[in-house]
Amino acid sequence: MSEPRPNASSPRRVGVREFRGNLTSFLKQVQDGQRFVLMSHHKVVAEIGPPSVDMAVRKPGALRGKISVPDDFDSLPADVLKAMEEGT
């Protein structure tokens, strides 16, 4: 099902069935930096690999104090509210 890797830079091609059957093993290889191209009926259906290095990790609370919500945030002007209620 899988093909030998031609060189270290190209991802290894693996059949979806083989990948699913050995998921834990493949995920460990992904953690080690290996990339895979998943094939189904001789067609590429997905590529899986480690996340890119520039992927930012979200830090909860990072914007605390930097965003403010105006007091009238949930208030609509009377003419807009009337138009919405009338359906025009």
C-alpha cells in the first residue's frame, strides 16, 4: 500500500486504509517530523504532517484591557429599530 520514500523532503504516500489501521504509529512519526500524503483509489485525499513553526499558540487573556465595548453597544437608534420591526 505505501510507497518507499524517494528522498527525505517529499512526503510518504500511504493508503487511507493503512493509515487508519496504524494511526497511532503514523501520528508518532508525524510528531517526529514525518509528512504523509493519504491516497484513496490512487488519488490524493489529504496531507498530514506536523504543524508549521509559525503557527501561533493562542494565549487566553492576551487582549485583556486592550478591547473596550461602548456603553451603547446593544442599543439601536429608534429609526433603525422601527424599520426592523416594520420589516422595511
